[in-house]
Amino acid sequence: MKTILAVLAAGLMIGAIAASHAKLPSPPPKSDEQKAAEADKAKAAKDKEAAELGKAQDKAVANHKKSHASMDTKKK
């Protein structure tokens, strides 16, 4: 019984090692349409991030002006 379990365990280990060293086939090359769609998505994402950054900067400037304006009135 112990021999059978040892052989099964060894077989599982060999199978796991063999599976971890297996190579997957390379993906098919992308067509021009797929490359263009990917570039459009990247450009849209970049534009969205730039817009969000601009909004965040505007909000920070407004907050800064508001806090400093209230401090100026307290000093006088």
C-alpha cells in the first residue's frame, strides 16, 4: 500500500514539474484593424487621464485659494 502511494506521489510530482516547463504556443499576429483599435483605446485612456488630472488640479487650486483667502481675512 505504501509503495503504491509513493509511486502515485512521485508520478504527480513528475507531472507537475513537466506541466510547469511546458511552453504555450505564441499568439497569432495582430491585424492592422486590431492594432488601430488598440491604439485608439490607448489614446482615449490617455485623454481621459489628462482630463481627470486637469479637474483634480483645478480643484486643488480652488481649495488652496479658498483656504488662503480665509486666512487673510483672519489676520486683519
